[in-house]
Amino acid sequence: MAFMVLFISAWEQLLRPGVLHLGPQHGLAFYALVHITRFFASMAETTDLIYLSESESHYHHED
């Protein structure tokens, strides 16, 4: 949950008026957005895998 707050605040910082429209910084901001998105997507996938493995092991214990 905390990573979602960081994710949203990072997007807000990059999407502030002027940040994406300052010429040279445009490329840097876009590059940062891409990597931030990939980073949080990988975190979300890892979290999903952890939950999946926990739920699978839980079902195995019930059998």
C-alpha cells in the first residue's frame, strides 16, 4: 500500500504544470516515468506472486 502512495506522488510531481513542458527536462521526466512505472509494476507482480503462493499453501493445508 505504501508503494502506491509513493507511485501516485511521483506521478503528481512529474505531471505538475510546467514539469513536462520544459524542453530538455521533458526527456528526463519521461524516462523517469517509464522507470518508475516499471519499478512499481515489478513490485506489484512480486506482491501478487507472494499472495498467490501464500493462498496456494493455505489451500494445501486445508486438504
